[in-house]
Amino acid sequence: MKRLIVIISVLAVTAAALLTASAASDLDAARKAYIEKYSALAISEMERSGVPASITLAQGIWESNAGRSYLAVNGNNHFGIKCGKAWKGKTIYRDDDAPNECFRSYPKVEDSYQNHSDFLRYYDRYKFLFDLEITDYKGWCYGLKQAGYATDPTYATRLIDIIEAYDLTRFDKGAVVKVESPDQLEKAVIMPVKYDEQFHFSLERTIYQKNGVACIYSVAGDTYDSIALIYDLFPREILRFNDLKEPVELLPGTIVYIQAKKNKAAKGLEKYIVGEDGESLREISQRFAVKMSSIVRRNKLKKDAPLVKEQELKLR
């Protein structure tokens, strides 16, 4: 009897091991098939947005179980992106951190990939990643975890393991990324001297440009009227350039435009995803040197409409 029990136990352990090996083999095959199917799409998104193809593929494999998850099969959602307050597309529901959570649903997989790239590029909390080298996959993985992409404490190492197991960095090599880091594109740069000639030049003030628009940063004691006087502008002009109807107090370090803002943002800053609730259209207009009226018109908004977290605004 004891011998029979031992034999049965051995058979059970062997069967379990075979099942485990079979499941691992199936997962490996599914991951390889996923890479073959979507690597070209990941490379295309890398060239368009600057998100390394290795990161996109690793996240897609992990988040969608190599394209086999409920969200991927039924909603073409390969990256586990939830609806948020501002999502106006189709939705799909699934238990996650909480029961029956709302996830974004897409008409096709390509839409999921593009939304994933845009989510990282145009959402402030992820923008620092684009200052990393495109080959720094570990920096990207730890950065995604740091920025709160997933709650799993092992998220970064899981992505790294997938990238290394399937040599996904081979898709990053020789990449021709068409856009600069969003943070670099946003920075104000000192205006070339030859363009200063159209303004009353002052040795005490540096003229910058954002999105090709001349601007300065206010110092203590500045008012819109005093700045207008320095640069030979009418008071109403400087208010119009800064989307104001009446003068407001200028805190030191406030950006003040001394030219009309553009109708669209710099190339590479096509969108902005609203961060915390409370941002205003004017703040975004000043940040990107785009006329508030253009943002309103391009996004079919009302000027006084409140913005919500993760609301997507077209800037060009």
C-alpha cells in the first residue's frame, strides 16, 4: 500500500511538472509570436514618439499576457490603460485593483499602441523618461514604476526580465527618432541677438523665446504696464499677448510674452494631457506659447469650461 502511495505521489509530481513545463512553453511561444507580430508597430511608434520599441513590446507582453488577456482580446487594450475622467471613447470593464474597473477600448490594436505612446509623451509625470537615452531600457523600466504606471512593486524587474530574455533591445538599435524630448522642446531659449533688434534692447533683461515667441521672465517690481513701456508696447497689447483682459499681479519668475503667441505648439508637442485637476486653459496657453483662442477652437471647448485630469488637448 505504501509503495502504491509513493508511486501515485511520484506520478502526480511528474504530471504537475509536465503541466508547468507545457504552460511555460506555451507562454514562451505566445511571447515570441507577439514580438514577431507587433515589433514593426513598436518601431514605428518609437520613431514617431520616442518611446523605445523594447519598452513598448515588454509592456505590451506583460500587460496583455502576450495579446491573450481579456482586455486585449475584447478591447484591443494592450497596455492596461484605464478610462480616467476624460476618456470619451468606448470602454470595457474588468476587475483590477478594484472590482469592475473601467478600461479604454480601441477599434484596433494600432490605436492602443498610439494611445500608449501619447500617454507617456504628453503626460507630465512621464516626460522625464524622454531625457534618458533610448537604449537605457533599465532607466525606462524603473522610471515607469517610479512614475506610478503600475502598482506591482516588481513591475520594473518584470519588464527588464522580458526585455533581456527576448533581446528586445535589438529593436532600439539604429533608431531614427523624429522628435526631441518634450521637456527640451518646452524650454525657453535665449533669443538670438539679431532678433533683439526689433525690441528696445536692455542689458538688464534677457529676451527668451518659446515656440518662437519672444518672452521675458518677470522680476520683483514688474507690472504689465512697466514691461510694456520697456518694449514699446501699448498696455492693451501686452495684455492681449498674454490672454488677459485686465492686469494681474506679476509674481517674480512669471513668463510674459512680448509678442503674439502662435496658433499651434512646436512640432513634437502635438498634445497635452492634463495632470491634476485645477489647471486652466490660460496656464496651458502660457506654458506652450499657444493662443488660448486657438486651443479652445481646436478642441471645441468653452473658454470657461473646467479641465479634468487626463483630458487630452490638441495643441497643433
